Amino acid sequence: MRILMLGLTIMLFVISCEEPIDPPIDCTGECLFTKTDATGIISFTNCYDKWSITFDADSLQAIIINPDSKLEVEGLKIEVSGIFYDNDFPFLMPDPPGPIQHKLEIRKYQVLD
């Protein structure tokens, strides 16, 4: 009986010490789509006077709605998860490549080397 109790205690300890699982990111309301653990490069977008990210996988660019001051570094590479919406920020000046179609609400990020 003691061996069984010891085994159950050890299992309970191991289970409780596991890394917490991030809750899924829900796309509700005006949300267009989400990305999870996507890598990209931070840049300042003059025509909007806002920080943005360009993703490595598909070259999608999005204005960051809620930039942490730690992210306000030109050329910073990050891994990010978040929710995308239609960009409704106004142009402050013309931009030859055209308007950025999306804005991003960051839910979690990690700075990469």
C-alpha cells in the first residue's frame, strides 16, 4: 500500500510541475485570423508613425496595436502569437509599396537572437 501511495504522490508531483500550456488564441468579433509562434522582423513604419512586423514565412506585414517598449527596436527578430484585424489606421504620408492591410494584437512574444 505504501508503494502505491508513494507512486501516486510522485505522479502528482510530476504532473503539477509540467510547463503550463498556453490557452488557444480565439478569433472572435472583427478578427480576421491568428498566428501562433510565427517569426518576423520589427520595423518602424513612417507612413503610419507606428511599429510593424514583417513575417518571415509569408512576408505579411502588420501594424502592431499594442507594442511593448522592448519591441520598439528596428530590425529586432521575434517569435509572436496574436490576433489580426483589418488595418484602419490612417496614412500620415504616401507610401510607395501601398497600405498595410492588417494590424496585430500581440498576445505573446519572445525576442530571438
